[in-house]
Amino acid sequence: MMSWVYDLPIWLASIVYIGGMSALAAAGVLLVRRGVAHRAITHNDVAGPIMATLGTVLAVMLSFMVVTMWQEYDNASSFVAQEASDIADLYHESAIFPEPIRGEVQAALRHYVALVIRDEWPRMRDGRESAATRLAAIRAVTLVQQYQPTTLGQQTAQADALAHAHGFLDARRQRLFANSESVPRLLWAMMIFISIVTLGSAYFFRVDNPRAHLLMTVALAAVIGAIFVLIAELDLPFRGPMQIAPSAFAKDYTAFSDTLP
């Protein structure tokens, strides 16, 4: 629902969210104060608890969303680290294999890591994945599975290699899944609705100083807008300006290149 935000730099998205909500809030205050006889609004003792309840509901919801989005962002980063770690372990585990299987497995892993960095990561910005990268992953795992060890040491190495191979495939699936699941439309709609109701309630407080009333309402709208920016930017961790970088894969690729004769 908010995927358009990933096409904008953070500063511009912040202006759109915060500036837009602040402008709407200011317009609402001015219209209400102009259209309603302010001297008739005398029940702040009743409006206060209602506003406090609405504010509490909104604060709890937005706080929960920020914490959840940060946890998912951190988990996605862990998937990347786990995938790169399993690939590195598989690469070094295959060193005990005889030629030509050793060279084939290591070449397949180097090819996979290069495709992740150069092909799949840019595609993930648009919520896509790379078919070529998926095939490269399957080829690397297939090579390990088809290897026929002849010694006990090679059998042990193959078992460990298969564990790392399945581990990096699992981490890859989790990484791609994290790039496809976002905040449901209904949840976005409810957050926006509760925000509008809360801001609208602030219009009807009796505040003798119009500027103070305007500033307080705009400040509330700006804070809500800022939290919306944070939720949207953390929602899909492989898109937008806060995209998780493939630095773990870059380190793998550099280490693999250093081992070449």
C-alpha cells in the first residue's frame, strides 16, 4: 500500500508524510475554528479524557508497529548474514573434496555470490528475485549431493557440506520472503483512520490562543507523520534508501577470490 515511498529519498518521503499531515491538520483547525462558534466549546473536561483515550490507542498501535517493523528488519539482516555464513562454510568445507568436484563446487559458489550481488540485489528493490541466481544456488547444492565420497573424511565433509548447503537455501528463502511480506492494507487503513479521528478530536478543544491551538495540533500531526515514515521505511528491508546492503556477500566474494591460485 505504501510501496511508492521506496521510490523517494528519505528526506523527500519525510516532507511528503510530515508536511502533508501537518498541512491537513492546520487546515482542519482553521476551518473548525472559523466554522464553529468557539465560545460554545466549553467542555474540555469531557473532551480531555476522550482525547486521552484516542491518543493512547494510537500510541500503542504505532509503538507496536515500530517495534515489530524493527524486529523484522533485524531478522532480515540476520537472514543475509546466515546465508553468507553458510556459503562461506560450504566453500571451505568443499576444500577436502578431490578434483574436479572441488573446483566445480567452489566455482558454482563464486558464481552464485556474484549473481546475488550484481543481479538479484538490484531486482529486490522492486520486490523481484533472479531466476539465474536461483538456478546457480540449485546447481551448487546439486554438485554436493551428487558427489560420491570414497573415504570416511570425505563422507563427513560431504555431510557437513550438505548441512551448510541446505542452510543457505533456507536462509535465501527467508530473505526473499522478507522482501515480499509487508504491512497489510487493512492495518495501514486502521492506523490512518485512528490518526484522523485523533487529530480531528484535537480540533474541538477550547484553546483561547488560536496560534497555540494550531501549533499543538500541527505538532501532533507531524509526530504521527514521522512515525508513518519510520514504519514505511522499515516495512520492506530490501527496498528503498534503507535497503540492507549485500556487504556479507561482498566479503565472501573477496575471500573466495583471495583463495584462487
